[in-house]
Amino acid sequence: MSAESMKPEEALAFLCDETRKIGADAFDALAGESESLGLELFEGKVKSTEISHSRGLGVRLFRGKRPGYAFTERFTADAILQTVRDAWSHTRLTDEVNITLPQAQTLPAIDLKSLDPALEKVSMEEMKVFCLELEAQVKPLDERIDNIPYLGAGRSSGRTWIRNSLGVDYSARGASISAGVGVTAAQGEQKKMGAFNRGGRHFGFDASEIARRAVERAVELLGAEPLPSGNYPIVFSNRVAPQLFGMFSSPFFADAVQKGQSRLAGKIGQRIAPAFFQLSSQPHLPEWPGSHLFDSEGVATRPLPIVENGVLLTYLYNLESAAKEGVAPTGTGSRGYSGKAGTGFANYVIPQGSSRLEDLLAAYPRCFYVVKLEGGSGCSSVSGEISIGAQGFLVEGGQKVRPVDRVTLSGNFFEFLQGIEAFSDSWSDSFSSVKVPDTLVKTMTVSG
């Protein structure tokens, strides 16, 4: 058998042919190829560079109702044949699952604008020149800036393919680029770190804006002190609200519910949040990082309302979790070529509200405005427990009084949902698949 390496599409076709020959009753196969390059600078010199290229091929086949999984990163005939044999052998070790693979269908005619061909031509030198410009912009902005511990840029591109035994044959391409800087500001014995990163589908970033926002985030917290312990109204900045909500996405997954790992079990049709609360998975938003026309199991995607008017409408189902309940999958299957299928949001979207941030900050005589969260090891998506470090500002009469650090926020996410009082009219402008506006919560415990 030839040891010559195949192109991904050739390797995928060969794997599918061999899977049919071995006698599989059904199968789906994934192939992926990606390239990334990036660099970091320090004091005007390149500190490190990275260039990587990866590709792989995976199969899920069925002997009766027993699945078998295997993958390879070698695209030779011998390696692919062994991968099929390994998956076939694996079926002897797995439990039966009642999965029906999707039929091929015409995907929506939507241009997701996920690939700008010019982006794949951006060179390491171009990114270096941009980073040098960014570095030059930082220190003149504030005399308290004493170091630039992080400065870098990188781009990545890739393509995925999926085929199955029922005629599904889809592929997608995408590319993105990012650049950012982290700076430290000093005031007496205290130092604070501020960082800002700009990402997107096109390389047209404003170095002065990135520098300005990183410096602002560093100096705004100088002089911070803890708050007295107690219960406070909390306003989460749209910079950190996505981080908090994102840590608690799995309770909405059907597989977590079925495993007894979600407190949303049995809550379909019930109110879990205020009447103005909406949550959806939005896979068709052009240029957004989570957008795709099909999920990684070959199911066509669609906008999926999950919570409407505070009422939980559905969980997110992949093929297996949907089969267990006799419902249709929701196009939210998540799987790489090297693993089993899981579940995931496309773009996690809570719509913008009608209030300005200033309105949220002035809603109570005093509140804690959170602009930085630190770690998440004290948070549990199963129990809903929240215990996380926070920095921000004490606000009185709608005005920032002083910066705050060295405090811990605690509560429970499912009670937190019920306690949301308003959302602002703006999302963060970061290149993120999680969009949540500034969020006002009636009360949480702050420990100084």
C-alpha cells in the first residue's frame, strides 16, 4: 500500500470507501486542516514566533447500533485503513445508541463572510510592523505605564469537511486575525494590568485605539481597595458579563440534563428568568466567530430561541441526546475529528436592552460596577455556585467613587438569573461568540 500522503478530500473519500467495505451500517467522517502563525514582541524585538499546520481525519461508524470511533493525523492509505479497523474494533466495547444520521439537504444560501482571502496572505513581517507601531503608541499615553509584558499578533485559517453514509457532503472555510497588548501601570507600591485585544475577519486594526484602551484598563484601577463585605447591587460590564454567562452554558445542554448535571432539568415551559430575558443560539450572523451553516454532525443549523420572555423553551440537542428523548436535533452538535460528539452554542446571544449603562449605574444609590473577573475555579455549572474574584468601582449616585479590588463575588447562577433587573443597550465590541450587554443584578454577596 502506498505511503504517499493524500490531500484531505482524497483522504476523506478513501476513508468513506473503506468504511463501506468493512460493513458499517452507517457512518460519518470529519476532516480538518488548519494553519496558524503568530509572534510576540518585547522591547522592540521579536520574543517568539509560532508557525503551525495541523490536519486530521476521524470516523464514527456503527455496527448495528454500536458506535466505534477512531482518528488519524496521517493521510496515507495504510494509516486510514488502520483507522477504519480500529473504529470497527471499538464497536465491541461500546453501548448501543439509537442515532439516526441526518440526510443531505440544501443548506441556507447565506454568506457568513467567514473568509477574507486577503487575510491568508498577511505575513509575519506585516504583523511585526503593526506590533511595533502598537508598542510605540503605549508609553506616551500615561507616565504611570512601566512595562509591556504582552504584545503580539496572530492569524489562523482552516477548513473542515463532513460526510456521512446518507449523502451529507459539506465543507466550510474560515480565517481570523487578532492583535493585542497587555500593559502594567504603577502607582506607589501598587501595580495594575490592563489588556486589550482586537480580533476579526479583516486586518485593518487601529493601533492607537488598542493602545489607548489597554492603558485605560490598567490605570483606571490604580488606587483600588476592597469593599466592606456585604450584599450589593451589581452591574457587570459588557466586558465581563459574557465571561460569567459563558461559564454556565452547559446547564442548557440536553446531555448535561440527561446525566443529572443540570439544575434546569424539568424546567422546559417554566420561567427561569425575568420576562424581558431572551437567550438564543445564532449560527447565521455574518463574520461572527461562532457562525456556521451546519454543525459538526452534519445537521443544518438554524437560529434557536432557548429562553423567551424568561421561559425556557428547549435544551440544545446533538444527535445522541435528541434520540434519547425522541426529538429532533437542534443543529448544536459539537465534535472534532479526534473525539466524540458534544454540544455547544453557535453564537450565544442575549439581546441588547433599552437602558444606557449610566442608567444601570444610577439605578441604586450605591452599587458595585465589575470590570474584571479573576479565575473561575470557584464556579460550578452543575450546582450553579458562583465564587469569583472581581475588580471594578464603587458607584454612588451614578458616579464612580473609587476603584475596588481584592473582593470575591458569591451567589448562585440560577438565582442570579432571577435577580437580573436590566440590560444595557450595548455589547462589547470584542470578536467573541458570546454577546451579553452590561447587566444589572439586584444583589450578590461581596466579601472583602
